[in-house]
Amino acid sequence: MTKSPHLAHLCHLETFTEILSLLSPTQLLTLKLRLDGMTYNQMAAHLDLTPQAIAYRMRKIAATIAENRPDLAAMIADRDRRRTAKPRHTHDHA
């Protein structure tokens, strides 16, 4: 049985609405800026904060979502791992 694209879209909207309801106004603003494509440095300048404060806020947002929606925890953790992964060097220093 295939899922209707309309039903899938509705499920995504309900999930998104639920996630938004979990966050404080400050968290919502932070998330909006990130979703708008701003870097942590840009967000920090816009909000008169440090990039470290932005990183903390983003970790708290991810933790809130993961705590309330355990089914999304793995996706959030994987995204964070990909974002913070150190680049691999392709050459050896001998």
C-alpha cells in the first residue's frame, strides 16, 4: 500500500506544528534564522550574542525536540554529527 502524497504532506505539517509548539519564542526565533540560512556567526551578530551562545541554543532546541519526539532523535543526532564532523585529509604526512 502506498501512502498518498497529500497524507504524507499532512503528516509532515502536523509534525512541524508539534515541534513548533514545543519551543519557546526565543528558540523559535533562533530556529527561524537558522532555517533562513544564516550561519551561527550571522545569527550571533543579528541577536547580539556569541556564536557559542547560538550553538548552545541550537543544542537545546535539538534536545527539546529529541526529548519530546524520540522518533526524531536519531535524525537530529545524525544531522548534528554530519555538521560537526571534521574533514578527512586525503594525503598522509610521512
